[in-house]
Amino acid sequence: MWNIKEIESHQKTLIEKYAESTDVHQKASLAFVLYQYFIMLENCGTLRYTGFYNLLSKGKLEVHTSRQMRYEALVDRSYQSYTFLRNPSYLSFVVELLENLAEIDEVEDPVFQPINMNEDYLYAFSEDFYRSLDDEEITPIAFALLEDRTNYQISSRILKGMENYGGITFHDPFFNKYYALISKDHSIFDLQSLNHETMHMVDGVMNPCFKHLFNQAFPEVPTYTIDYLTYDYLESQGFIESEVSKLRTNSYLYAKTLSIITLQKVKNWQRDSKDNDPLPIALERNLLEVVSIVLSYGLYEEIKKDKDLGFQKLKDFMKTDFAYDEKPDFSFIGISDENLITYSKTLGRNDSFTK
Ligand SMILES: [Zn+2]
């Protein structure tokens, strides 16, 4: 469980720093971290009983809300565009990926069977999973993170504004502290969420020039790879087969829905924008995420073929910083654009549903 006292004291220090700072960049990144703290504390179920929450309920909410808006504005301004996405040939490449993923079978949203697992069970599962990966870098980092429970908050409430997520991970670079927030679904999905959020933290620890998820080009590549590996692991452990297959279906349906929405947004943008209009931030994030879905599927296939080599590729990827204005080239991990097209077709053909 998060150490709320520590969080509040960090927050206080950063607010002071923010007020004193005159450097625009530092101010923007402080704003971003403070914004994260704000969201985090809003979503933290235990806060109801703390002084902070009382402060909110005593009518001081406005102060916080206006501060939140100020932070949000600063954060948006500090967002740097990935201009390669606007390049017509790159955009048409991503559109091809989108069209292939949109072919994924339309099936009903799976409903997970309720399964009661306490926190100790969840952590033990995640440890066993990362042990099974048996990677000399990833496994010990994951162990250290899982051991320090102040990195995690497992909440039974649905996270505000995050209804579609199993969790979210924040990083405070000023105190170099990670915070994972997991929304308990009381189903097999919780096992995926814990492994997923832990991998976000592993990614942060392993990349010395880690930028926050918001400013990373492909933050979900390591975590989606872990999702796919989690399904196989659950199966190998004899977990209820029908529930594991619901997890797979869930992730393919997500890819399909995201692709359809994103295709529409691209069409609208192409219709309405003028020559030098930037892509909306949300559309950029969607396009990058779709590339991530396909790339992580490719890495998962590589790991299945040759575990050590596959993990080496994943780690090389995690340690790479991608330029804002240059088309990303994944050939250094042996994945070309043609490979990505092939993987997107595999996903679109639903071969992977039935395994
Ligand atoms: Zn994630």
C-alpha cells in the first residue's frame, strides 16, 4: 500500500519548488508530476479518511481544481509532438496496420468470472510469473519492486476517468519513486494488471533516460509483451482455461476497437486539417499505441521462438530513446516495417484467438 504520509510530504515539497522555480522546463515537469499526484490522490480509496480528503470536502476543492487545470495546461504545452506521424508515407503505413487490426473478429465482450484473490496471492502470483521469465535483468528488478509494497495501491474502486484501465503507473523523477495504482476487478484480470503495471516500473528502472509514459513514444510495448506472456503462463499453470481465453479475447477486442476509432479520427483529420496542422495529441497517442500493439505481438513471437534472443531484443528496445522527428526504425531488433504488416495481418486473421 502507498505510504500516504510520504506522498503528501513529497507533494508539499514539489509545490514549494514549483512556486520558486523560474525555469520553464523544470516548471513544466514539476507541473506534470504534481498533476499526477493530484490524480493519484483523487483515486486513492484510503484518502477518504485522511486530512487531505477532509480538506477537499470542506469546500477547499476549488483551490485544488484550479491548480489541477493550471497543471494540465502546462502539461499540454510541454507535450512534444511526434512529427514523423504526420509524414504521409508513415501515416499510410500506420493506416495499413489499423485496417488489418480492424479485421479482428467482432465477438461479444467477455465477462470475467468473479474470483476472490487477496493481495498476498496477487503479489505471490506476480513474483512466480517474473521468476518464470528467468531473465537476469528483468526478474531481479521486478522482484525488488514487488517486494516494496509502497510502490502499489490496489483499490477496489473504479478509478475516476480510468474506467477502461486495469491500472496506471506514475513516476516521480524528483524523488525517483514509482506508484502503481491497480483497480481490482476481482477476476483473473487482476493478475494481468499487476504484471502489467510492474512491467511499466521495470521499464522505468531499466531505461536511464526514462521519460514519463506520457512523453515516451511506445510505453506499452514492454507491458503488452508481458500481457501476452501472462496468458501463456496462466495456461501453463493450469489456470481455468475459459478465463484465460477471455483475457486474450479482451486484448484483441481492445486492439480492434482502438483501430476502428483511430481510423475514423485519421479520416476526420485528413478531411478537416490544413497543410501544417499538427495531429491532435490524443490521435498521436492512439497511432503510437497501435504500432505498439503490433510491435509487442512481434516481440512476443520472437520470445516464443528463442527466449533469450527475444528478451534481449525487448531489453534493447526498452533502452532506446526514439526521436520525435524521425520515423522509428526497429530493424536494430530485427523487426522491419514489412514484419509489422505481417504481424498485424496475423492478428487480424484471429489465428491467435484459438491457441
Ligand atoms: Zn500500460
